[in-house]
Amino acid sequence: MSKQLRWGFLGAGGIADVIAADFQVAGLKIQAVGTRDIAGANRFGDKFGVPNRHAGYEALVNDPEVDIVYINTIHTFHAEHALLAISAGKHVLVEKPFALNAAQAKRVRDAARAKGVLVMEAMWTRFLPAMDAIFDVINSGQIGEVRFVTADHSQYLPENFANRLWQPELGGGALLDLGIYPVSFFNRIFGAPTKITAEATLTNLGVDLMTSAIFKYDDGKQAAMTTSMEVFGSIGASVVGTKGRIEVDTSFYEQTSFTVYETDMSREAFVQSVASRYETKIEGRGMQYQAIEVERCVNAGLTESPIMSLDETVSIMETMDEIRKQTGVKYPGE
């Protein structure tokens, strides 16, 4: 029988409220919260009925009633806070992006393995029922061999609305916050690219306002992504195979709908027709599924999720490092 595990939230920003609401939908237990000052912990604790409240992150990770720490601070601090929780012997779910760069991600990965605790990136998209259904179609062979994937994640996030994304000292820019979704999607389908060609438009402070990249793979497969915080895009995705394609609706990274098209390969036709339509609804936004996966792995004695392994997280960070290298985005201290 699975043991109900107790969560501690390290940080209580806006994303923590969204996650906590989905935790309540799933009946998951938030035991504690820690923020830089007790006022933030009390606000969050009062809203979600959290009993243990801590002023400071060290007190949170050392709370004996906490089994798993969910880190939702700004990603410039993700590695530092993950290492703090790992050193206290806690399992960890780290909000995406996992770290600022691959070097930080490797340090967290290696520390987790040395300590024998589970650590996973909170790429919540991977655990949604819609994404399960997309990969069921891909793995079934219905659309043949996947040869080309496209995805866009562009949102209008002006400085007066999302100031953090415009600050280099806070790891700002479109790529790490928005572009990570296409990068992770491509990586799950094709693995790491062998070649990346990237271009970006930078702000006057040097963070990427808009980035486009083409990925190439050993066997000639390709993927293309766009991401921007200057304009709204389609926020859709397309998975194209030799026998058909999947068109994923807005927003492709959420619990969304999609259409499967099959290609008539006869010489008289060469047309595509709708084979199926997916439109399943869920309760909440869907961020509970990643936490359910963490609890499943912990209860099964696993220290990594097979759906979001630490090596894959590092690989994704290496891809984003290469994109930033080509486009000239460098953060203070790197």
C-alpha cells in the first residue's frame, strides 16, 4: 500500500498557489511551507491550510515532517535550493527550468545520486493525460515514423507585467521560461539534437526577446521552434510522420485537444483525412500529475522518474546552453 507523503513548499510565489490548488484537487498533503519571511509563509498557509510554517528555507528542508520539497523560487536559485534540500535528505521536485545552465543541473543530479534521494524537474506537461495520449499515437505507429516536429510558445509578457523576465540577473528571457517547453517536447520525441542553428532578438539588457531554432538529428529528422515574450503566437505544435500527423491545439503544453490526420498514400490521392480527435477535460490545471508521479516513484523505491530522468534534464539544459551561446545570451556570474 502506498504511503501518503508530506510535501514542503520552498517558496510561495504565484506558481505555488497554482500548484497547491491542484494538490488539493488530487488530495495530496502539503505539510509545510518556507519563505524568506514568516508573513509569506502565513499567507500561503492560511490560504491552503498548511500547518507547518517556516521563516527561511533551511528550517523548511530540516522539518522532520516533510518528505518531499517542492522548489518554486526564481530559477537563478533552483540549484542552490535543490542542493540544500538534498543535503537534508529530502526528495525534491524542482520547478522548471531545473537550473540556470547545464553545469548547475549536473551538480544537482550528481548530489541527488550520491545522497540516494529522488529529484525531478517539474516539467508538468509530460504527465498530462493529453500528452500521454499524444505519445500513445506516436508509439502506436499510426502516423508512421516521426520526421519533423514544430512548436511555438510565444506570449505577450511586457516588462510592466513580468518584470523578472526582463532582468538578466534573474535569468530572464523567453527561452528559459517559455522556450523550454518546445525544447523538452522535441527532446522527448527525438532525443538530443546533433546540430542546432539559432537566432534571437535581444533586449537592451541582453536577454532574449524572441528566439527561433532549428534542430537536426543524425538520421535527418528535424524540429523547429519559436518562442517570444513580445507577441502572442499560436502556442501550438505539429508532429509530422510518414503516414500522418498530429496537430496539437493551443496551448500545446497544457491539457489541450489535438487532431490526428492519416495520409492516403495511394497514387490517386495523397491527401490527409481526420482519423481521430482528442478533447478530454481534467479537473484543475493539471499540475497535480507530476506530483503524483513523484509520489509513485518514491513509494516504488525509485530515485528517478523514467518519464523525466535527470540525464534528460541535463541534456535539455545543454541544448538551451547551446542556443544561448549562439544567440549571445549570458547571465551574470556564468
